[in-house]
Amino acid sequence: MKTLVIGLGQAGGKIADSFLADDRKSPVPHTFECIAVNSALSDLAGLIQIPQEDRIVIGETVVKGHGVGADNKLGADIAEDEVDVILNRISKVGVADFDAFLLVAGLGGGTGSGVIPVLSKHLKQVYDEPVYALGILPAENEGDIYTLNAARSLKTLLPNADAVILVDNGTFLRGGESVREAYARINKEIVKRMGIVARAGEVRGRKAVAEMVVDTSEIINTMRTGGICSIGYASERVTVRKKGFLSKLLSIFLGGGKKENIGKASRILSVVKRATKGRLLMPCDYRSANKALIVLAGPPSELDRKGIEKSRQWLEQNITGAEVRGGDYPLPKSGYVGCVVLLAGISNAPRVRVLLERAKIVQEKVAEEPIGVKNIESLLSDIDKLGGKK
Ligand code: GDP
């Protein structure tokens, strides 16, 4: 699935940059092309891979290249006013060469959070290609304003994008680690998982042809259900032993080949279960998904067809909907069997529920409390003056 990634704001830009770095090293390069949009010049300057002409500055007359802070309403207003600047650049990249858009942003911030629903809406009006969004949810300890921003952005984004893949920064934190320390690891996970899904649809015609091809149309059909999506991943090390003629013959006569295949099939099923149940970009109840897609990547000799079929059946029996697609992505030199599970149309995501409940409380608090001078004045009125007992 040839994808045009548009990184919005700081997190979005950094992740788009990582997509490009990974793409150029991959066995199927040019599956991704990337653009970055920001109101902060310093964030754009910090990017490494994205060419200068694909770094778009917005809001310069309003915020003078300094960014919008955490004001996502301002981010959205600037996007509405200057959407033509972004659309112009996109049209120059040549949208006809792409199968889909992927807009990426941290939903808790200002620029990315504000721009993502606005740009998504306009892209859907102009183009037939599906517009997917990848939104980063703030970790719970990132503060109230981030929570409120994320909730507002998500509310506007869901009806304006074809599907929204969510990532929870909090899920990836190790004991005592700060969110910042985890960024590189989280970004790598996002790029790896999206990379496997998108490239699996591009391997046709390459040297190692997949046995069960994942067509781009299958990825699009899975995402067509819309709403919230999450992506799981798990892998297992494998040692691929090249068999000589004699051992091949022996395994045919002694039935060892069959046993070996059963072993491969059950390994695949176990990796798929781990990817689905435990290692999601945003934890959720996988059983509440409406559709799913399984992609198995690894050395062709390990990608047992029966294993993929069994895994597909297992997931089909366990999710709410009944459509599960599956296929493989051969990586002849890999020492791992990796599995990506894309769950689409998720209806039960406790992390989103907690975020929205918290955001409601924060919104009420913000509405009640007069901000700035008045607030300080009311606080001062409760304090005794100096020299009052003369
Ligand atoms: P913007 O520049 O105004 O759009 O704001 P940011 O992109 O910095 O958005 C803030 C949110 O994004 C917070 O929840 C941050 O924790 C998160 N964030 C910032 N940079 C990264 C990153 O590189 N990776 C991830 N996963 N999250 C990030």
C-alpha cells in the first residue's frame, strides 16, 4: 500500500521522518513518502530525512514560527486558514501514485492535534484515496491540558477520517521511565508495524513472492469499517536450517516433515495470539473489533500456510465481526517470524473511555475557574494581609 505520510506538529514530524529512514533501508523502498507540517520552525529544522521542500510552515503571520504552544484551537484555526498551502504541496507530490494518506500527530499537543482533523476533512473532500490518521494519546501523567486536547482532537477526527489508529504513549513506559525517554522506542514500534502492513501489499512481483498475498485492497477493506484501530505485534526467533537432499528424503520417508509443519503452524498460532492479546499500540478489548488483518513476516520456509489459516479462524471466532484477512510477507534473510495484527472498528477501548471521562472533568474545571488575573485575585482574597492587627 503506497502511502503518503503527512507528519503534523512535533511528534508527527519526527514519526514521519522515521518512516522515511526505515523505508529507504527496507526491501520494498518507496512504499512511504513523507511530508511534514508545523507552526514551529525549530521542530521542522530538527528533521533529518524529509527534504526541505517537503517541510511546510503554517501560521507564520500569527505565531511567527514559534509554534502554538498547547493551544490546539489555534492550531485548528491556522489549519483552516492555510489549508491551501498544505494541499498545494500535496498535489505536487502526485497523489495518483499513492493508495492512501496517513496523517500522524500527537493528539495532546497544539499544532498536530489541531491540524489533523481539519486536514483530514479537506483531504477527504478533495481526494478519493482513503485518509487514515495515526494519533498519539498522551500518557496519563502528561497533564490535564494534554488530556483535554486529545479528547477534543479525537472527537473531531473520528468523523473526518476513514479510520483512526491510536497509540498510547503510556502503554510503552517502563518502570521509572519518562515519556520523553520512551519516544524513540515508541516511534520505532509504530514504524515497524505500519511498515509490515503496508509493504506486505507491495511485495507482489518481487523475488520472494508471498504464498498468501495481502493485497492493498484487503488492507483498505479491513480499515473501511472505520472508527478506532489498534495494531499488535509479536515475534519469535527462528533458526532456518537448509536441508540437504538426504535429510529431505529422510523426512519424507520418516514423516518428519509433517511433524515439523505442525510445529511451525502452532508457533504461528501462538505468535498471532501474543500479538493480539498483549502487544497492542493501544490496549483494548480485541474481541470488540469488527474486522482484522493478520500479516506474518519472516523466512518463507517458516510461514506455514496452515498456521496462517488456523490463526485467521481463531481470530474470526473471537472478534465481534466475522471478517479476518490474513497473508504473509516473505523476508528471506530474517531470523524471526513476526506477526502484525491490525484490529479495526474497536468498540471497547478502556484507555479512550478513561481519557474522555478525565477530559470532561478538566473541561468543567476550566469553565468554572476564571483563568489568569481573576483567579489570582480570588486566591489572594483568602489570604490575611500583613500589618492587619495594628
Ligand atoms: P505539537 O508540536 O504542538 O503538535 O505537539 P507535540 O507533537 O509535541 O504533541 C505533544 C504530544 O505528543 C505529547 O503527548 C507528547 O508526549 C507526544 N510526543 C511528542 N513527541 C513525540 C514522539 O517523538 N513520539 C511519541 N510517541 N510521542 C511524542
